[in-house]
Amino acid sequence: MAEPKCEFAFQNQGTTLEWTAFKYTERTAVKGKIESFSTSRATKARTILDSVRLLEFSVDPLSVNSGVPDRDYKIKTLFMGSATKKGNITGKVLQIGSDLTGQASMELNWNGLRKKIPVTYTVKDDLLEVNGVFSVFDFGFDSGLEKLNEACIELHKGTDGKSKLWPDVEFRIVSTFAKSCSS
């Protein structure tokens, strides 16, 4: 009996984009999600990794959701509002391996600036998880970070009494792929 031939397809509806920023000198996590994004150039392929090799994406940074509406408002108006070039974060997969875990790279374009971002990935069954980190300074948000920290100075004071908002943002993408098999 022949083994079934399966194909995997990326699904926007099966994908979550999570972010983690940090406040306080002791780097306490502030987590959230991005609610609105779109993709293109994903293909049906025999492996999950092959299906995303050409993937391009567009993320609406104003769809940030930390679960705290007042915080989200400040992020959108003070931080994102400091952008010199308004618009979505766009990007694409630059390189991804063939092993079930490994290193990859993606390109992010935000605020008129382009940066290659190293990421790690793991494939398990029909799930792909990608993790990475970038600095908002690489995308020209120095003044936006300062404005946000000034507006929230008391909220960003840690046990040492100092107000701190870190420039690095961790991100996690988790995607469940559609799998179709035929014999």
C-alpha cells in the first residue's frame, strides 16, 4: 500500500503573532498580540517549510492588543505615532532550512527602514513556531520609545525606583497548517 502524499498550506486564520516588550530595570515582560496581518506567496507544498519559503507578509502595527486598552492607546499614539513613514510592517522569509528545528532569517521593513532579522523555528506535526527579537531603534523609534516611557514614567519604575522601557521586542509566530493527503 502506497504511503499517502500530503501537502501543507499556510493559513492566516491558524496563525497568531505575539510580542513581548520589557519594562523596569529587571526586565519584566509586557505581552500582547497583533490582531491584523495578511500574507501572500505562500504555496501548497510537501513540507511546511517548503510552503513558506516565498512567504511575504504585511502587519498592521496599529492592531496591537496588550489586553489593556489605555496601554494600547499610548503605544499607538505615542510610540507608533512617532513614525516618520506611516504604514504597515512588511517583510518576507529570506532563508529557512529543511530540518524540523533550525535557524532562519526574515526581512522586516518598518518606518522606511529595512533589517534582516535572525529567527529560530520549530516544526512539529502541522505546526510551525518562529521566534525572534528586534530592536525598535533599528527602525527609527528612538523618540517613540522615549515618548512612551515619559508618558508612563510611574508605571515603568521598577524596584530600584528607575523608569526603564527596553528597546528590544521579542516576537513569536505560531501557525497551524492545513494538511491534505491523497493516496
